[in-house]
Amino acid sequence: MKKIITVLVLFIAFFYSTTSVGQDLLKSTDLSTLKADNLSDGDISKIKTQLQSNNLTIEQAEPMALAKGMPAAEFAKLKIRLQQTNGAASGVSGDSENEAATKELSRKQEKIVNTKVKDTVNALIFGSELFDNPTLNFEPNLKLATPMNYVLGPGDELQISVYGVQEFNASVPVTTEGKVVIQYVGQISVSGMTIEAATQKIKGAIARVYSTVASGQSQVGVSLSRIRTIRVTIIGSKQPGNYSISSLATVYNALFLGGGPGKNGSYRNIELLRDNKVYKNIDIYRFLVNGDQSDNVGLKDNDVIRIPAYSQRVTVEGQVKRPGIFEMKKGETFSTLVSFASGFNEFAYTASVNVLQKTNKEFKVTDVKESEFNTYKPLSGDVFRISKILSRFENRITIEGAVFRPDTYSFYEGMRISDLISKADGLKEDAYNNRARIIRLRSDLTTEIVNVNLAQALSGDLDADVPLKREDVITVYSILDFEEEFTITINGEIKKPGVYQYYDNLTLNDVLVQAGGLSGSASKKVEIARMIQSEEIDDSNPNKVELFNIEISATNNEQAKNFALLPFDVVNIRKMAVYEKPEMVLVSGAVHYAGKYVLAGKKDRVYDVIQRAGGLTSVANVEGVRIKRPIQAKQIEDLENVNLNLGKKDSIQNKLEKKLKEDLKYATIPVDWNAIVKDPKSNTNVTLFPGDEIEVVAFNEGVKVAGNVLLTSEIPYDRSKGFRYYINAAGGIDAKGWKKKAYIIYPNGKADVASSFLFFKNYPKVTPGSQIIVPEKPETKKMSTGEFVSIAGVLASLAGVIIAILR
């Protein structure tokens, strides 16, 4: 019995030891009995939670566990189980685990967010954009090393580590009493102390408990793991109020959260109040203009940022790099204001600046000269207007025309025309020396022309070498400007017909080669037309031009007799009398040898070509021979030229032209093959044109019925049945069908329509392969009630008149 009790006690002790170790791996003093395989998944999760709460990774915890007696093999098993748990829970890679561990070890701080309000009213105020830009939030960088002058307070959290022979690791918060509580060491007051002073105090307290720290065998590390939140008050901002911000935050960070100065807030005299005293005067312009952040001091709990109203603002408009509204301090000059506006731009007129000022009663205008920029002190409400420089030159002179370097040059007093020509590298060879033109601007801005004899001016004649003035424009003419442009024209059987420039001594051979040479259809006959020139009118000569008929060798561009040409000659190369390229027609359908055939004769007919194609096959429908002839562009042009007298608004002719151009690609010519076989001279044996297609339809025993019938069908042909039978066989006419206008299209393309005489209806004959079409009735406008009443009234009146006459 005692043995059983002893075994139970040992088992319970072992289980309790394992469980307790699983519950607090870091606080346990003896891990020699820990078995990783005996730990449940819940114990593994608790160990993982302990590591995370102490900002430790499994690798950092390994020396601590081994120092407490845990076997290395058991720790390796525990490490594997922890890693498996991490992978199963997160499903991320090793890189993600490292990122998570890094994130856990980083310094923590509650995120401070404030909704920004875009300042549209004061967008022109210099500095307002600083607080509308979300990328300039001035948030403290929590990843930087802890400032040694950082003052601790309630809410901060310290990471205290002892490493070496003895090891200890804990995250210790600063309590509301300003103390940190360290296990086995006790309470240490750190509130109000810098992090450097607190570190020395904590090391001294730990050294009294851990003997190896005092001897130097173990080291103590103290770092800031969590930063407290402080409260500051902002007055005079766009969003005034109390703000909870990081204890590492600065003045600019708080101003950004508050939206910056309000509508009338100052940007240059912001006060930081600490302990009810002005601790710092902040001028944002020092940062905006020079990048100086000396005013961006750190904040403390209960600090007050007061933004008073501005005392003096001025406006800068016009040709500066950054126009806007600027705040000025006493003693600052206009030069300082220009530096705030980033200086004048390249088009600014800087000799004098116009200032619009406000007096007690009205406005006044003041001019500030350039010499006064460093002494003039702007007044509140001043509007500085920087204008553009004039679009004119003080020393410009221009030369153009027949000089080597026509351009704009600088003018100096005493410059003459020979000096300017020398600057332009002299006259060109084609320069006209007898005259040059100077367009000169008078003092009243009107212009005049001065003529110069260049030959005399360049020979040293001072009277001809006239002095120049500012803004003169000198034009040197070219003798080529006075020459008429001569051309010749070549047409006909040449590869590049057209108009060509005439040169002296130009011959027929020259033009033939320049125009690409003769085409293969050129004949030996050439006609050259030349204009008649005469000082006197010869009424006896009716000719307008002089004609030259010459013969050339059509196969050679270089003619033995080279004809000399004159300006404006027109050369016409005639075409050979007989020069026609083979032209083809297409035969398709039920013939023995379908394909393309060349028209052998000028009057080849349908019968001739079909015979060349082997004749009709046994399956050919002799009543289904037709010709498809492409619609020529000339036919459409002829139709466009016809006036149908339908009025401009009538669309009948337009629809007809559109149908020919877009819908109908060819015209169908019916062929009566039986008549042709009996008599080849039959008028249905038509002459073929190039591009025609002879189509022989295969025999089809069906009759197609389409259009406005109930069911589009193909009805088997019955010799004893007529036109109406096939329509009825397709279900009859639908509601929109127009039976009176039904028509039939025969296999050869011929069409026929029903006709009537008195009370008799005559329907066309139906043949195999035909197609019956039932068109749609045209829409008719029904008579309205008002129209019916009007007609009835007219009829009643007419009846009354008739009755009165009969009486």
C-alpha cells in the first residue's frame, strides 16, 4: 500500500512539475525533469505565449533553459514542436517567421491618427501646404535608438536583461507611482529620470542581488520596449483640442495632428507653454525656407501649444517663383519677402515693384525701386505686384535673305550695313547687289523703308554704307527671286507622268529618263505642244499652240534625234493602236471544266465560253444559266449625274445610289439556254465583258418560299401545282405579307410578278429551283378622329349644297 502511494505521489509530482514548467518556462528554476514529448499542445501554446510576452525568440531562450538544467536533446525536441506549431498556426514561411519575430521585438507605440481637413480657403498662405500633405506627418521613428535624455514616466515599459553566467529577462512597466518592479530585486523609482540615469540605478539594484553582475561575469541591458502616451493641448489650430501623442513626438508632429494654424493663426510666433511659462517660440518659416528644425523640440506631458493670431501679412503676385500670402515680422524688409517667395522668376521686371497699400480711408499705390529692396519694410495688407519685362529688345538687329548666316545680332552705336554683313559671314553668290531693303522703326512706332546699294556700300562709299538703328530688319535679295519658275509637262505612256522643272538645254531624252522611261504600250508617235510667243496679235493665225509630231524608238529611251525642249512644253506619248492585255471571265457551277477563261475574241458570247468549258453537266439546270456582271463605277457616276426632279429632301435617289454602292455588287443577266442551243444567234446569247461570271445552277427539284410567310420553306416541286399552292404550303401569308405583290425568281435570275385583269388574277408559272418572295406591306397612316370628323363635316356641307340646288 505504501509503495502504491509513493508511486502516485511521484507521478503527481512529475506531472505537476511538467505542467508547471509548461505553464511558466521562464520562471521555473529546475528544468532537468522536463520531457518535451510529455507536453500537450496547450502547454506548447503557453510556452509560445510566454516567449512572445517577454519579447524572446526560441533561440534567445535556449541559454536560459540549458542553464536551468534542461537537457540539450529535450530542448531540441521542444524547439521542433514550437516551430511546427508556428507553421501550422500561421502557414507562413521561415522568412515570414523572422519578420514576425523582428516585428515583435520592435518598439511599440499606440498609433495616433487624425483625419485631415484640406485647407482650400487659405491655400495661398505660405506654409499651409505643410499640414495638408500626409507624407509630412513628422511622426517619431520608433526604430531609432532610445535618446539618452529621454525622461521616463508612467506608461513606459523597460526591457531588462541579465546575460552571462547568470541570466534574467523581463519586460517591466513603469507603474503609476513611477516605479519598476523587478523579480527578486524589488521596486525601483525611475519616474522623472532619464533613460541613462535609470539604467545606472537599475544596474546597481540588480548587482546587489546577482553577485556575478557585481563581479562583471554577467551584464545588464536596459532598453525602452514600449513608449508611453502623453497629452498635449493645441490652441488656435484648425482642429484645436487635447491630443494623446507619443512621448517622443515633437512640436511639428502635434501641429500636423491639429491641422496647422487656423484661418488667422500665426506661422511665425507659435508658443510652446510648459509649466505655465513660454518655453519656446516657434517660427515655421525657419524650416520652410532654410530647412532648420531647431524649433522642432520634443514635447512633455501637459504641454500647451498656443497659436496666436498673426500680426502682419502681405501678398505677392506676379512674376515670382512662389506667389502667395506671407507673414512678416517687424524689421523684415522686401528682400526677405522675396526670399520667402523663392526669388523672382526669369521674366520678372525687377527695376521697380508696384505696391498696393491700404490707408485708413482708401487705397494708394507705391513704387519700390530696386535700390530700396533692402530697406523697404512691408506693411500689413500690402499687395506686391511683380510685372513682366517688356517684350522688346534694347540692342536687337536682324538680317535675312542672301547672306551666309541670316540671324538676329546685337546692335551697337555706329554700326553700319557693311559691319552687319561682315557679322553674317558676307553675301551669297546669288545676292542682288543693286538694292537691299531696311525696314526701320521710327520713334512713334511707325515703320519706313530705306533702300541701300550694296555694291557701293561694300566698296567703301560711306554715303551708301548707311548707319543702322536698333530694331532694323535688313533684307538682302537673291537674283533667283526674280526668275520665273519654268516647267514642262509629260503625259501618256510614261511611267511617271507629271510636271517637271525646266532647265536650260533640257531635251526630250532628259525628260523621258527623269519620268522613269517609256511604258510597254508606248507607240513611236510623240506630240509636243509649244506655246506661241509674239509681241503682236496675228488674227490670221487661229492656232493657240505650235504642234510638233515626231517619231521615236518606242523600245529605247535614248532617241537618235534628241528634241530640244522649251519652257512650258507639253509632251504626249501616244499609245499603240493595238495593245490590249488578255481579259478573263469566270465560269462556275454545273460545267465540266469550271474556272477562268480568257476572252479570245472581241465578241465572245456565252455559248462560246461554255463550250470551251466542256458544256453543261448532266446535273445542270438548263433553265438556270445566268450572268453576273459587276456594277462599274461609271454606272454609279452616271446615276449620280441624273436629276430625277424629286426635290432635295427626297431620299429615293440617295437610297438607289446607296444600294448600288453598298448592297448590290453585280447585276444579273438571265440566259435562255434552250433558245441559244436552238439558235446561237439568239439575242439571249449576250456578248461577255471582262469580269463577268457565267453561273450554271445545278438542278433542284424544290421551290423556295421566303419573305412574309409563316414558315420559310423549300417545297418539293409538283408540276400540277401553281403559285398559290406553294405559298399555302409555307403556312400562308403572315399579318404583314403583301400577297398582291408576291413575285418569283427563276433559276436563271429572271423575275416575274402576279398581274390582274378586271376580276381575274394571273399568277406566274412555277419551275423547279425557283424562289417565291412575299414582300412586306408598306406602312399606311391611319386616319385620326379629327381628320374623320373634318371629312364628315365637308361631306355634310356638300350634301346640303346639292339638296339646295335640286330644290
